[in-house]
Amino acid sequence: MASLEGKVALITGSASGMGKKTAQRLAEKGVKVVINDIVPEKVEQTVQEFAAKGFQVMGKVADICNATAVNEMVKDVVERFGSVDILVNNAGMERAGALRNLSEKDWDITLNVNLKGAFLCSQAVHGHMIEKGGGRIVNIASRAWLGGAGQAPYSSAKAGLVGLTRTWPWNWGGKG
Ligand SMILES: NC(=O)c1ccc[n+]([C@@H]2O[C@H](COP(=O)([O-])OP(=O)(O)OC[C@H]3O[C@@H](n4cnc5c(N)ncnc54)[C@H](O)[C@@H]3O)[C@@H](O)[C@H]2O)c1
């Protein structure tokens, strides 16, 4: 396997849970990691923890549902770390419940974080990756994409994410 040493990885929603663990595993392999999350205190705490372990880390508080914030984040990362070689679209959340109890707001936020956020972050990094000759984008979906009780927005978002992933070879095939 090719060495990951010195690569730059942006992991969304990485101030806790699976994203934080992913960032840690990458940092242990010498990857410079960007901790993105929407909760500033959690970003600060994770950056401090990682820095204390000797990892190369930077924190970026940004809402991945906001195109302007995402583009600024990617610009800052490229300025400071020189690249974005790996993007892990990890940030996610779920509003579950019986269909009649789910609000429009529940639908919008679930689709926005799980699906639109991955679209915006991928769009923001792909030009840079192609210029550099390639990159890696990893989308964290869920078995829930197949459907689940009370999971209308979440399942729809994750199914959308699988569909989005499957469009990328059509757009970027042969470009690394
Ligand atoms: N935990 C599981 O069992 C499980 C199973 C299947 C899939 N997944 C998926 O794995 C991913 C991580 O799950 P987790 O359990 O670690 O979740 P988590 O709730 O522990 O972490 C998600 C992180 O995303 C952040 N976040 C939420 N909205 C954001 C936004 N708009 N912008 C930036 N960051 C935002 C949250 O603050 C949080 O720190 C999600 O995409 C989830 O759907 C999780």
C-alpha cells in the first residue's frame, strides 16, 4: 500500500465519534489532519488532544451545509497545509420518527447534513485534486440507505449519498 505520510486529509464532523477515530488513525500514519465540525468547543478540544500526541493537525469550524463556509475552509486548508489529498465526508445526523411526526425542518436538516454537505465538500476539493493529479474522496453512508423503520429522511439521504458516489466515476473517471 502506498504511504500516506505527509498527505492532507479533511474529515468532516471529526470532533467526535467515528470521524474523530478516522482522523486519529490517519494521523497515526503521518497524515496531516483537518478536524472540521460545527461545534467550536469540540474542535478546539480535539485539536489540543491531537497536538499533544504530536499529530499535525488544524481545526476548522464550518457548517458543511453552507457553500461559502465550505469553500473558505478548503481555501484555508490549502493555504496552510498545501493540499487536500483525502476528503472523508463523515459528518452526519439523524432525525428519526414516524412519518406523521417528522417535520419539514427534520427532513431539510437531515438531507442537508448527510447529502448536500458531502456534495458541497466534494465540489470544493475536486478541482484542486484534479490539478494535483488525483485524490481520494470517501463517503460514509449507512446500511440505512436500504430503508429502515422511522428513518425516512436519514435513509433517503444515505441512499442519495450512494447515488452521488456512483456519479463520480462518470465525472472524474480517468482523472485520479
Ligand atoms: N454510529 C453508527 O452506528 C453509524 C452507523 C452507520 C453510519 N454512520 C454514519 O457515520 C458518520 C459518523 O457517525 P457518528 O456516529 O460518529 O456520528 P456523531 O454524531 O458521533 O458525529 C457526527 C459529527 O458531525 C458533526 N456535524 C453535524 N452537523 C454538522 C455540520 N453541518 N457541519 C459539520 N459538522 C457537523 C457533529 O457535531 C458531530 O461531531 C455519519 O455520517 C453517520 O450517519 C454511523
